[in-house]
Amino acid sequence: MTTVQNFPSSLADTHLIIIPSYNTGAILAKTVREVLQYYRPVWIVIDGSSDNSPQLAQALAKEYPQSLTVIQLPENIGKGAAIFTAIQQAQAQGFTHVLTMDADHQHPATSIPHFMQLSLENPKAMILGKPVFEASAPALRVQGRKISNGWANLETLNWGIGDSLFGMRLYPIADLIAVMQSTRWARRFDFEPEVAVRLAWRGVEAINFDTPVRYLRKEEGGISQFRYLRDNILLTWMHMRLFLGF
């Protein structure tokens, strides 16, 4: 079975999609169904959710038993920690690369084949989505990320991290596990910027890929776990640590 059109079937033995989810509700099912149209296998990591998303995920797993796996964590441990848990299991099963995507339908499944192709051509690189925002995107989110991007470029001497916060990325699993093991941080919202910087320090090439991003309105099922004050304090502390470490 060819999991991605025109790609070798063996790709499914090495490349995996992981979708961490915390209280994303019905939008999780919409996201996963769309992803499965473009690539399989997919793992959902339910990060201690208290809404109905665990039941939705399990129902989807029954519907796609050969393509979808659900990892149920008993309590919320954070996005980075949830991904770390999953990639260790993935490596044990022989996977070498992981594409991470958010569960809130922000990331386009249509971009999945492009990430996979870039990874096949550059297996040692991290493929970083660089967001292309719609005009309706929240200005605070669009402008605010420029600060984190500036710090990331400073901390890596302009290694080439196009966007430090975007969550649609493809990583070599061995390198990602190594950098996660090197720090007790990068377990929550600080995951994306910290691992990008640490992977750059490790010498992992960064390849940026322009990726459309959508922000759904609440009435469309849109949901965000971003908390402006809490998460910006976390990012500020993270960049202080990374700058001093650099």
C-alpha cells in the first residue's frame, strides 16, 4: 500500500505523524480525518483531556484500526512531554522521523506530502513549517511571534529557523530525543522554540517550508490553549536560559 501518492510504501515504516491533543473537542475528529486522507500511520496523543476528545479518538481508532493509534495519558503533562512520550515509543517500533501537527485544524493536511518529500530528500534535516497567515489571523499572534523568532536567530547565529513557534514540523527522531534528553524543559508551550534552537546547536540543518495556517473562529469549532500572559512568561524565561546557555 502506498500511503502517500507516488511515494514508496516503505515510507510508512519510517515516517509517522503525531498529533498531540488536549481538550480539543470535536475539531480533533475533523483534523484527524483530513490528515488520514493524505498520510498514514497517524498517532493521536491524548494529553490527559477532560472533555469528550478521548472518546472521539477511540472511535476513530476503531474506524481506522490499521492506520490510527491512540496513546492515552492519564493526566495533562504538556505538549512537549506528550510528544516526547510518543516519539520514544515510535523509535522503539522502528520509526526514524516524525511529523508533528496540532489537533485544532490550524495546519493544512495538504502540506503533508511536501514535508514528506523534503524529508526523503534531506533525511538528516528538520523541516520547519513557516506560517503563511490569512488576513484574518489575530494580529497579536502574528506580530508577537517576531520577538521569539528574533531571539531564536540570535541564539543560533542565524542558523535558519524561519519560525520558532509553528507546530507543523518534521524531525529526525533520534536527534529530537537527544535534545529532549539534554534538558528538563521544552515540555509545554516552550517545546517548539527550544527544540529548534537545541537542534541547531546540535548541527541539524533547518529547511523552511511556507505553510498556510488558519485560525478558526469559535463558532467554527476553533479552540486554543494559548494563554497570553502565562505562555509569554514561559517563553521569556526559556529565551533567557537559552541565551545564557549559548
